[in-house]
Amino acid sequence: MLGAPAAAATLLDRSKSDAYEVDDAVASVARDVAQQAGKRPGLQALADHEVAAGNVRKAVDLLVQATR
């Protein structure tokens, strides 16, 4: 279900010119899915920190884990 955001996150991490807003938008899709699952809110918080640090792929990976 989160394959598209994960692929986009990988490309964004490779990009040298992506903006925080773009990273956050991609992570937001994964965050919405994780919040609907209602599991592992600690991973969701860690993902927010990763987005702020510019690690959008790591953030999406954490959000995928939070859905399980």
C-alpha cells in the first residue's frame, strides 16, 4: 500500500534540490496510513524527526513499520 510513497522517498533522498515541503508531503501520505492503522505511535514520532532531518526514505520506512 505504501509502495508509491516509498519509491518517491527514495528518489527524493537522491535529489540534491528537493524542498522540505516536498519531503513532508510524501511522508504525510505514509503518516496518514500509519495513523489510520493506529499502531506504534512511537515510530510515527521518530518518522517526524527523520523528515525534519531530511531523511524522507527512513521516515517512510518507519511509517511502514508503524502500520504492522
